[in-house]
Amino acid sequence: MNRNHFLQLTACLSLTALAGFTPPEKITVYLIGDSTMSQKEVKAYPETGWGMPFAHFFNASVTIDNRAMNGRSTRTFIEENRWQPVADNLHEGDYVLIQFGHNDEVKTKKSYTPEEEFKKNLVRFITESRAKKANPVLITPVARRQFDAAGKIESTHTLYSELVRTVATAYNTPMIDLDKQSQELLQTFGSKTPGCYFFS
């Protein structure tokens, strides 16, 4: 993806996530999710999770703690004890940006998480964050760069993105509809534009 477009998207995420919020003196923003959000090793470049440039939009009063990992679903993130250390270290005013679904929805993967369990896990992230007076933000999974024969972007997260929206509404939780936004961005680029690595 063109670097400027990538930065525009992450800037949008930054502003949306923290809009209207006056932070305390120092906060931590935790990122929990899968490969589309995670830190990438140098050998993987130019593949980039959006959590990497996201960190550069804040001053020293905000620490970005990116716990996202390749291939993880809500279920495996919990089972591998990746969530509990985040919950244990949350403080009042912190943020938790929660983006899953990309791996939860694939029935052929070991990470597959049935719909009801997926919702239950999202609710756990929300309630345990709020118990520490932290601020959970749900994010629908980023779109895959997949076009039909006519060059129209295809929705590949329809069900699990809708589950995120449902939980966000039911639990009055802020939500960033990254699936919708990234589909629109990819459609603007078109099917012939190379380099959208983090959407593949």
C-alpha cells in the first residue's frame, strides 16, 4: 500500500479511537488482535500491521502496547494467556483496541471460533476492561484485498463484522468499522493497485 494512504488510514483510526477524550497525564493504549494489527519482523517487510504506524501519531503521554499476534482469534488469544496480562495491567483511563474476526471466522483453521463464543469473548474483553475503568473500543476486521471479476471489492467478513457491530450496540461500546472503511479505501485504489500487503 502507498505509504501516504496507509498513514491516512491509521491517522483516521487514531482520531476515531480517541475523539473527544481528555486523557489523564499518561495512558496506555493496548492493541489486541491478529496479524493485520501486529508488529512485523523486518524479514516480513513491506508487510505491515496497522498497529505499527499507529504508534507514531501520539506524543509521550500515550504508550502504545501492541499485543496483537499473527494467526490469533479471540479464543486462541485467551487460551494462550495473551489477554490476562493485559487485563491485569490495565489502569483507569487506558484504552483497549480490540480487533478480531479474521481468523475466528475460518472453519478450516485451528483458530476457528463459533459465533456465540466469538461474541462471548468480545464481551469478556469489554467487561474486564471496564472493571479496571479502562476504555474498550471494538474494531471490525480489516478487509481482505479480494475483488470479483468486475473489479468490485468483495466482503469477506460479513458475518463476523456484523457480530462485532451487534456486541458494540448491545454493550454500548465505541466501534470503528474498519471492514467498511478499508473496503471503501481498497475500492478507491482498484484491483490493479499493487502493494496492499496488510489487507491480503
